[in-house]
Amino acid sequence: MATTGRRGTWPGAILCVLTLLAAACGGGSGGGSAFGLAERPESSLDPGESADTGASAAGEGGAQVLTDLSGRVTISGSSTVEPISVRVAELFRDVAPDVSVTVDGPGTGDGFKLFCAGETDISDASRRIKDAEAEACAEAGIEWIELRVAIDGIAVLANLENDAVDCLSFEDLYAIVGPESVGFTNWRDAGSLAAELGSSTSFPDLALDITAPGAESGTYDSFIEIVLEHIGEARAEAGAISEDEAATTRPDYVSAGDDNVIIQGIDGSRGSFGWVGFAFTGDAEVKLLEIDDGDGCVAATPDSIAAGDYPVSRSLYIYVNSARAAASTAVSAYVDFYVSETGLGRAVSDVGYVVLTDDAQATTVAGWYRRTIGG
Amino acid sequence: MRLGRVFDDRTRRVVTSEVYRRSRDVRGGLFRVLLQIALLVALLVLAILLVDTVTDGWSILDGRLGDFLAGGLRSQSGDPELGVFQGIRGSLWIAVFVIVLAFPLGIGAAIYLEEYAPKSRLTSFIDLNIRNLAGVPSVVYGLLGLAIFVRGLKDLTGGQSVTAAGITLAVLVLPIVIITSAEAIRAVPQSLREAGYGAGATKWEVIRTQVLPYAAPGILTGTLLSLSRAIGEAAPLILVGAVTGFLGGQSGLVDVSQLQERFTALPIVITEWVQESGRDRGFAPAAAAAIVVMLVVVLLLNSAAILLRNHFEKKR
């Protein structure tokens, strides 16, 4: 599903793995990092160096064994990012078998609560940390390093048999599930609101059945943030809705915490509508709608998401407790491994997410090795 | 005699038809059919569920049962190390805690309530409360476990550990153990006790040699069924902090040093895999296979209960 064949095209971070693993087998790592390298020279981030050796080092990322490394790494947070962290932990186990990694996925918000209470080393997040959460962390004296690890597109779904709708604009989406759509039971109802907002999409005469993530879900927050919020704010200024309603959806739809239930809901009705993380669409029997954000209709594909062409996509992050990373070689070694090609490339694509572009990966690697505190 | 002769043939006819008129008893027959349908529906639902689950999980149960029983939580359904071992381990340790804590406490409380406690307003109030506790939703026990065993007694349990989970579920089934044991003790005929006292036995001797052996089959059935309930619970474990994603660095079924470590359990594994099946379809058969494994574990426990009951029934 995800982009492949990137291995040889990203020498900077690959070289980093090579250097790190070489340093580790050189023995005697006494520094702040498991691999004895707290900071990497700037030059190794430059692309174009020893791509071939780099590729082979990344390929055998699991071959090096750090038997003297032990300790714990506790990870919690987004259930969306959970599979990536688990996959990294599985691959990391081959490298450092005595490090015990625990990964949990109660949700991004719950994860930050634990993280800012100092109960976890790393927090998985399907959005960036909120100001209130960052304040809670600051009050507890916890400093964090934000690392972008993958991209997740949000697929907008309709029933396979719905021939009438192929491509929707953000205005159309707002008309279907925005705060002003309360009570719309037919696609036509949404059509008149969409026309008012300046859309020319024609809507079918079909019963509208919405099954989508609920307010507890990171996918719900992301959908509002990406699609609905700015239209909602404009409508609030125009006086059509109140300020409080700007960043909300209509409350009257079937909300489900389980992506599987959403897929079933979409499959179950001809006039269905919903959205779900792109990774969860897999081979599901649903229609992925194209989205037009002013630059024409774009279908959700791994390529269009990675390139940033598909408008409804979001980045996935991990937040590392910097004091823990400095104190525990197990934690820092795990993150070293996470930002290596094995983590950002192989693990991400293994579990069905979209791999970051080379530049974005280099930014993540740099953020980690410079221990950049804050976003 | 005269009357008899007059009614002789008629009476015989009436009686015969009353006795053999089954076909004319329409309402009785209808009721019987309804009862049979009720039974059939119940069994049919169960059979459909079983067949459906086994069919869904067959690819794993048939293909890689050994690996599946030895594996753990994984990110991909195709991983050869994907399996239920970590879940079985957690569930069995929870069972051990229930047996060690809830059984002696529950049976002891039941003996006290039935044999020693005076029949006062206080005891009937306590009795009422125990019955209410048995009906409290299990999530509430999860909250209790989170507050007391995970947070309050962190030094003892190690926080979100299998110890905290085991104690929480022991507390959860305690009222059920008390109620079923008390009922079994109440069913012991009073004449047995009186005979014991008549022969000069003390209260303790009567309880030990007469009441408990007689009540043992009932107590065992009730307590072991409550153990099955404890093993099937998922909601309290989520609150106590069962791990859903990845549980590294654990091995061995009986490593006591890991009792204060993070854990997972069979119902949690099943819940997680059902959710993951949205991302990776292959988790659906894995979840079905895990359900079959859990059914087998529970059935083994129940059949142990039946064997023990038969053993004690023969003794009495």
C-alpha cells in the first residue's frame, strides 16, 4: 500500500544508521545515547553520500545485536500511531532483545495526560500537542521532543454503489457534516447549502446515512481541523452560526470509535457517508471519494498523500520525554531506531501508513539528534 | 351396583378417551411445542456462534496452532509470532489470584453468615448489600481497582500490573462466591446438624464433618463458575491498564518476578484484534481463533468444576 523503493534514495538518514550501528559495535557506549552519539555532524544529513553502503546497512537494521543494553520503554497514546510504534518495537527487539518495550493505545488525548504526568517515556500522537496539554507538561517540568514519523490520509467514504458522487469539495463536506447540516437526511438537503457556499457539485436524491468517528477520536479532531474549521469560522463571522459551533460537526450522526464499525456502516447503506484513516481502508468494500481543495479532484493514494497533494491528510507524531531520553539508554536507543530507515521507512510502510518524503525524514532525524525541545 | 351397571360402558368410554385423548389436548400440545422452540432457538444461536467463530478462525487453528499458542501481540496479522500466549499468561495469573484470594475469603464469609452470624437486621442488611454488589457493573470494579490497587497500593502491586488486575477481579467475583456458597450451605438439611449436636459434636466439628462435605459440590460449582466469569471480563482490565499494543521482554508462564509487570489478557487480546481488523483484515481470523482458545480455557475450567463436584458427591 505504502510507497516502496525509497531505501536507496535517502542516504542522509541511512548513513546515520550505519554510523550509529558501527559506533555501537565498536563497544563501550558511555554517553547519553545508546550508541554513544548524542549529536550527529550536520554533514551526514546531506544527501548524496554513499547511498549504496547506506542501503545495505538499512536492510540489515535488525542484524546488529546490542546484548548489553537493557531497560524499559513505556509508550502510550494514539491508537492510530500504535501499530507503527509496535512494529518498531518488534524490529527493535531483534537489535536489543533485553529492552522491554510496552506500547498501548488509549488515544492521543489520554496519551498526553499520561505523558505529562511522567508515566510514559514516549507519547504517540495523531495530531500536534495542544496548548493546554503543553502547559500541563510545562507545569510538571516535562520537556519534549516532537518528531514527525508518518503521514495518514483521511479517506472520505461513500457506498460502492453510489455512482452519483465522485468528487467533493471542502464546502460540500461542510454542507454534509458541518454544524449547519443538523437534520439533513438527504444528499439534496446538503446540496442546497453547498450551493449557497459556492459549490457547483450536483447532489443525488438519496437518503444520507453518516457513520464517522466520534469526538474521542483523533481522526475526528483532524477532520474538523483540516476540512471544517476554516469554513466554520468564516460562517461564524458571517453570522450564520455561533463562534462555539465553528469547529464542530453536526451531532446527529452515528459515531463509532471502531474504524471497522464505520466501514460496516458505509457498506450497509447506499446513501452512506463517512470518513476514516486511510490506513484503515485497506481492501474494504467502500468507495474513496476524490477531494477538491481548489486545485482539482485528487484521489487518496499513497503517492498523492505523501506528496501532500491529497488535501485531507495529517501527520503522525511521537513525543519523546527529553529527560528520560537523556537518562535511559534504552529510550534513546529505541528512538534512534525509530528515526532510522528501518523505523520511518520499513515499519511505517509495513503497517500501511504513508512514508514521509526524504526531506521530511531528514527534518525528523535532525530534530532528534539535535534534541530540539518543543515543536 | 345398579348405577355402576348404568354407567359402566359410558364411564369406560369417557375414561378411555380422557386417558388417550392426547391429540385433542391442543393447548397442552401447543405449549409443549413453544417450549421446544425456545430451547431450539437458544441452542441454535449458540451453535451458529460456535460454527461461525471456528470457521473464521480455522485458517489459524488448523494452520499454525502451535505458534499461535506461543506468540504474542503483534502489529501485523501475518507475523509468525502473532499469538495468544501473553493473553493466556495474564488470564491464568488472574485465575490464580481469584482462587487464592476470592475463594477462601468468599467461602469463609459464607460460612460465617450462614452458621455463626445471628439473624439480626444487621446481617440481613449485609446480605442485601452483598446481593447488590454482585449486580454492580464490572466497569465500576475497574474504577475501584484503578483507584485502590493501581494508584493507592502502587508499592505493593507495582501499578498497572497483573497483580492489580488479579486482585481487582478477585474483588469483582467475591460477592458471587459468597452468595453461591451461602446458598449451598443453606441447602444442607437441618437434621444433619441436629444429629451431629445430638452425638455430642461441637459447632466446629459439625461444620467441618457434616455441613462442608455436604455443601462442597454446590460451593465448588458456584466458585468455579465465578472463576470463568473473572477470566471473561475485559472492561475492568482496560481500566486497570492491560496492554493492547506490544508487550516486550516477558517470557515463561510461571515467572513470579514478573507479577508486578505490565500484562495483557485473553479478552483484551480479542478486543484489540477485532479493532485492528479494520486496518489489517488478517486480524479477524486471529480474533476468532483467540475466542476459540478462550472458550477452550473456560470449558476446561468448567469441566474441572464438574469433575470435582462428582468426586465430592460420591463422597457424601
